[in-house]
Amino acid sequence: MTQPIIQTKNLVRKYGAFVATDNVTFSMSAGERRALIGPNGAGKTTFLNLLTGQVAPTSGSVLLAGEDISNVPMHHRVRSGIVRTFQLNTLLRESSVLENVQLAVLERRGVGSRMFGGAREQREAAEVAMDILKKLGMASHAGHRISALAYGRQRLVEIAIALALEPKVLLLDEPAAGVPPADSHLVMDTIASLPGDIAVLIIEHDMKLVFRFAQQISVLVRGRLLTEGTPAEIAADPQVREVYLGRAHHA
Ligand SMILES: Nc1ncnc2c1ncn2[C@@H]1O[C@H](COP(=O)(O)OP(=O)(O)O)[C@@H](O)[C@H]1O
Ligand SMILES: [Mg+2]
């Protein structure tokens, strides 16, 4: 068996007496496409925050390529390749799509965002940014201001910026949330076509999107991993059906 790219072992996060993450042992291999599903409040976002380092575990560990990173701060984890999409409000709304992605490339290369580096660094970063936009089918929007983009396209810029940070593991928390149904396929098609060497973990409520995208699905209920399996296995799982018929529809 090859080494998982990311793993958790007996991961626990408590808030007071409340157990938000309950002994989660989880792993993903390089390039895997995984969905994390579960009712609202199941602890999906908390789990993702434990992977990025935004939230510290109460106990248990997080490993990247076999190395324990439980105590590594978030910005170092980004450098080592654990990247989540940034929220829209971190985008420079009156700058162009290309400028936003270019900034992320410069950031990744250690050229501080205040000191924009020399003309050559600038040009190279713009080229890398443009390549990313081409891969995402966004080349024709490169010169557009963020504020002038449709919401679905803005969400794609978040993904472009994440790619500029050269992820090994890309974490997406409801990337199609709030995107009009007419555009949600655009977001999911883009995610489906991400480079094959990146492991992608997506939290998504829309089961149609989940079943189209995921090779494996992990089901989280009340902080615990209820079950994991292929889309077909999960669809046929009586426990999952019960959770989704019983509770998730209120979510
Ligand atoms: N900082 C916090 N303090 C207290 N409770 C929290 C905190 N963050 C999350 N929780 C609780 O943990 C549970 C799981 O939340 P969350 O991870 O956001 O669930 P999901 O993303 O699956 O909807 C919720 O009951 C939430 O209220
Ligand atoms: Mg959430």
C-alpha cells in the first residue's frame, strides 16, 4: 500500500463538553477524489479546519505524507501543500482575475505581497497565473474585475488562487454554495478537471454533484465517521439512507 498523502488518527476536537470531532481516523491517497457528507452540524467544517490547522485538535493527530503535522501552524501547512479555498472576501474585488491569481503565485514564491518583486518575477507570475486560468477555462475572464464577474465565476477564482499555492491536498468547503443552479455545473466541471495529482476533499450538500465527482465518500454524523465507501456503496447503505431520510432533510 502506498503512503496516504493525508491522514488523521483518532482525531478529537471538543468544545467544552461537546464533541465536534469524535475519534476520526481518516486517510486519502494522492490524487484521490473524496467527498465528505453529513447533516448540518455533523462536524464537516470542523474536520476540515483540523486538517488546515485553523482548529487545534483536543487529541489525536494529523499526518501529511506520513509526517505528524498536528502542531504545525496553518501557514506552514499551506506551504507544505494543504490548501483550502479562500473566502471571496479575501479577493481584491476591483483588481482583475489575473492580478488576484498572480498575487497568489508571488505569495507562494515568497515574494511578499507588499514588495511586489522585480519585473521578471511579475511577468513569470503572470504567466503561471494565466496557465492556471487556461486550465480552469477562465482565460477569457483574465482581464475582468472580480466585482464584474457572475458569482459562479467568482467562486472559480477562489479555486484558481488555491491552485496558485500548489496544493497536494485541496480542501473545498461547499464550493457551489450560493451558486445559481445554472452555473453550479461550471464549478463542478472545473473541480472534476483539476490536475490528477492533487487529492481533493470536497464538502458538498448536493448529492448529484457528490455522486458525479467522488471516487470515495466519507459520511460524518455527530462528529463520527459513520461509514466510507464508493458512491454505489454509500447510496445502498441503509444507515446512510436512514440519516438522510431521517435528519438531513431538515438541514
Ligand atoms: N468554535 C466553536 N465553538 C463551539 N462550538 C462549535 C465551534 N465550531 C463548531 N462548533 C460546533 O460543532 C458542531 C459542528 O459544526 P461544523 O463543523 O460547522 O458542522 P458542519 O460543517 O458539518 O455543518 C456544531 O454543533 C457547531 O455548533
Ligand atoms: Mg460546514
